[in-house]
Amino acid sequence: MSTRIAVPLPKAYLLLNHGPTVLVSSAHGGRQNVMAAAWNMALDFDPPKVAVVIDKATLTRELVEASGEFVLSVPSRQQAALTLAVGTQSGREGDKLQKLGAGGTAASIVGAPLIEGCLAWLECRVIPEPHIEQAYDLFLAEVVAAWAEPEVFSGGRWHFPDEQRRSIHYQAGGNFFATGEAFEV
Ligand SMILES: Cc1cc2nc3c(=O)[nH]c(=O)nc-3n(C[C@H](O)[C@H](O)[C@H](O)COP(=O)(O)O)c2cc1C
């Protein structure tokens, strides 16, 4: 895996502030998995928190409920096909990381893997909120470690050095947008 820089925790929200689709990875009892999640958001600065919808039918839900942890990885445009694949197949049908050749690297604090080739990673510990988990499939979590690919994110800003290394946003039916140009107001 390429070099990562640690992102100061109160700045971790910047990794999600522009609304990218993410990969949610999880692990428990010798099993690991990854799925796509467009319904995610940053929730707080310090301690940093995130929110993500994890449907009851997913294997991810089972592993996140069992472990109390997950990782959000921010995929690049180059990984759009992988993102669609992990979002349309279930890990119940076999290890998607292996099947799709998605590399996983050990995280620093949680048991779920960081997905290789992504632009940024947030290691998360679930904040138990049984009512909203059951009623809305919504999980809140504290970000306990955050990392970024330094050519793409540094000094508290995304840079997107080329077309392939942009984050992506999901529409539907295999249709994505790539993050556009930054501008200052
Ligand atoms: C681009 C994309 C975004 C998705 N966003 C979400 C989401 O926010 N929440 C969710 O529960 N499922 C979402 N899905 C569906 C899951 O990724 C899908 O159900 C996946 O197959 C679950 O995998 P698993 O059973 O291995 O956990 C999305 C799918 C795609 C393709």
C-alpha cells in the first residue's frame, strides 16, 4: 500500500465534507467484507463522528453489529467499477475482497481493513443507538483514526492531481459523477 498521512482527528470531517460515495469495510470472527455506501455524512468535528446507512439485509450489517467497528474508505474514479461491484454483490456469496481483487491492509485501531488504492480512510467505532439503527438502518460512529493519500489530500484540502484520482458520487444504475473543480468564494 502507498504511503498514507495521518489526518488530525478534528479535520477528519474534511475527508467526507464534499459528499463522496464510500466503501464500508468490516470484519468479525475471521470474516471480512466491503460494500458501497452513498448515504454517508460527516457529523461532528471533535470528537469526529460520521453517519452511514447500512441496510439490514447486508452482510456488512451483521459484521458491523457483531464487531462494533467499520472503516470508510474513499474510492477513486479508477475504482468506480470496484465500487459498483461491491455494491451489487453480497459477501454472503463469497469473500468479495478476494473475488474482486480488492486489497485490504490492516487498520491502526479497528479490525476492519483499509481498502487499498483509495484516497482516504476513516477508522470508525460504532456509537450504539439501537432505535435509529433498527428504525432507519442509520449507524453513528466515532472516527478513531483518519488517513489520506498525500498527493490527493494535504494541508486540509483535496487536490485531485489527475482525472482518475478524483472521488466519486453515485447517481443510480451504474451512473457516477467524479468530484469537480474546487473554487474559492
Ligand atoms: C454506489 C452504491 C451505493 C450504495 N449505497 C448504499 C448505502 O448507502 N447504504 C446501504 O445500505 N446500501 C448501499 N448500497 C447497496 C450495498 O452496497 C449492497 O447491498 C451490497 O451488496 C451489500 O453487500 P454485503 O451484503 O456484502 O454487505 C449501495 C450500492 C451502490 C452500488
